Amino acid sequence: MTDTTLKLEINSLPKEMRAEVADFVAFLKTKSKSKPKLKAREFGFAKGKIKLSPDFDEPLEDFNQYM
């Protein structure tokens, strides 16, 4: 749909419906502004923040019967 066709379609609506279209356009504008922009992730950003226990790779006692 071209801009001209869209304008003609909107203008052919009753006043109450044109007001609804205007409200919807305002809603879409605020919706597009409220999206947070993601920052680029930096390699190694979480280094040193996560600690694993020294026995992390050891088998669990619960599974001894299966080994």
C-alpha cells in the first residue's frame, strides 16, 4: 500500500475511527522507542565471576551403583 493510498483510506474513515488510528500510531511510536538497545558483548566479561568447586568433575555418590 502506497502512502497516498493509505492517506485516502484513513481519510475515508469516520472521525471516531480516524481518532483510533491516530491513537494507534502514537502507541506504535512509543513502542518502538521503548525497546532497549543491546550492548555488544565483550569477550571475557564474566571472567572471575563464576567459581566451580574443586570436585566439580568428580562422580556423584548417588551414581556409584551404576559405575
